[in-house]
Amino acid sequence: MSHGVAELPPNRVDPGRALETTLPVPRGGRTVQVTARGKKLRIETIAGSFVPQLQQTVSRMFRLDEDLSAFYAVVDEELAWCVTGAGRMLRAPTVFEDVVNTT
């Protein structure tokens, strides 16, 4: 299901269904639930209003702007499961959180 990042707070994973997390927005944060509908992601706020920045943050987290085909072309047998629809590689909402999560 994950290499561990998805299960780190403030995330909560409902396997095969949704990722719930709290994301930074100007003057605070918003807790959102991200679900997949076909090849699109749906972002719903749990509390508070939707802020357009949430769409950019979720896009960064799921690397939606990156073409991963070169990665998939060179995976070895141990990572072959990645190519068969395992999902996107998830990163934290900010570079700072990525650094903290890897130390």
C-alpha cells in the first residue's frame, strides 16, 4: 500500500478508498479527503471552505505533473508490482516535510 510516508501523521489511509490529511493553506490548514474517480482525484474538505491552493498541493503530493514512464521502464523484478497499477509515488505537501520524513 505504501512505502511508509502515507501512514505518517497527519495522514490517515483508508486502503483502496481515501487519503485523509491536513494541508497548509494561508493562515492555517485544511483537513481534506482525497479519493480517486477513474484517473482523476477528488478533493473534499472535511471542515472549512475549499481553498484553490489545495489543488496545487495535492497535485504536488501525487506528482501529477511528472511523467513516470521512464521510471516504470527500468524497474526490476522486486518493483514490478509498481507497474501494474500500484498508484502514484506520494510525497509530503512541502519539501521541508519530505526532508524531515527521510531523516
